[in-house]
Amino acid sequence: DAGVTQSPTHLIKTRGQQVTLRCSPKSGHDTVSWYQQALGQGPQFIFQYYEEEERQRGNFPDRFSGHQFPNYSSELNVNALLLGDSALYLCASSSWGATEAFFGQGTRLTVV
Amino acid sequence: QKEVEQNSGPLSVPEGAIASLNCTYSDRGSQSFFWYRQYSGKSPELIMFIYSNGDKEDGRFTAQLNKASQYVSLLIRDSQPSDSATYLCAVTGAYSGAGSYQLTFGKGTKLSVIP
């Protein structure tokens, strides 16, 4: 049984570029949440997807957008990258209405 | 603004001792409380969750919750060098009906277990 998988594991982008990160939830889970973790900080909630709709959103600008596909996998898109977007991006998988969430291995994004 | 506060540490304990990690939260409506372990460069791993006041034990780990004091703690008995990691406290707020739950994390406490 595969856990939460994210791709790619590492990524280097130039300021102003756009990036897409991908996540496949744990088998049996239908809800995907995305978090940003800057160095030395706790993860911060970006948004959550269920039934292919954004259900909740944290305090992140519109440059951050997402999508969920019928197979429950999800993408996180970030436009007009800033140096401050450099972080570990985490995907969390859960069942709708449940509180326990399980994280993928993360994508380390470096913006130069 | 919901806040979760943790002592950043580092907390150093000798091997075999009890490590005590503490967390306070600001939202009195918080319902669920989680402890995640994060090794350097890795993603958080769920180790315990607690919903009700009191203690919950799982192997060497005990989570303690006091909603009146808005305080949650994690005790690690017989600490091992492999327990050296950052421990993240996370809480969920009251269910708003607008969706599923989101986690609010503290900054984490770095634990170092000295052989």
C-alpha cells in the first residue's frame, strides 16, 4: 500500500518562473492539503482540496493555486516565483471529515 | 489568529531519561491535537494524537491534554538517540462546516538525546 507520494523531490527555479508540484494521496484517502514549511518554521496551511474543489485556503496570495483530479491526486502551482517561496512543500493526505493527516516526503523548492 | 506555541529548544536529555515536550494553543475551540516527529530534511511523521482531556499512552510515548489550560504535552520515556528530531505540535480548530480540518502547527521543539 503506497503512502503519500510527491514529485519531484527537489526543484530549482529562477525568480519569476512558474512551478507545478504533484501529490498522490494514500490509498483510500480523498482529501489533499498543501503546506509550506520554511526553514526553521512549522508547516503553514496553503489550501485543501476535496471532490476537485478548493475547500479551505490559508493566508497565501493568488499566485498559489491548485487542482485536484478525479483520481484524488493534486497539483500545486506557484506563479511569479519569489525568493521567499523557497521552502519544503508538503502534501497531506486524509479522509474527508477525519482529522488525522499523513504527509508525503515533500518537495524542496529553491528559488534563485 | 490561531497560534500554537512551542519552546524551540534545543532540549537535551541523556539516553534513557524522560523527555518532556510542551505546547500551548490560543484557540479555545481547538478539538484535536497532534504530535509529529520530523527528522532533519524529512517530512513530518504522525506519532500521536489526542482528543480528550487526560493522558493517552502509545508505547514509550504519552500525550497529555488539558483543555482548560490550553496545554498539550508529549512525554517520551526511555529516550533513545534515534528520538533526536524536531517535534511539531499541531491542532485543529472547531469544525466550521465549511470543510474538513486544517492543521495549525507550532514551530517545533528540537530534541537531542545524548548517548
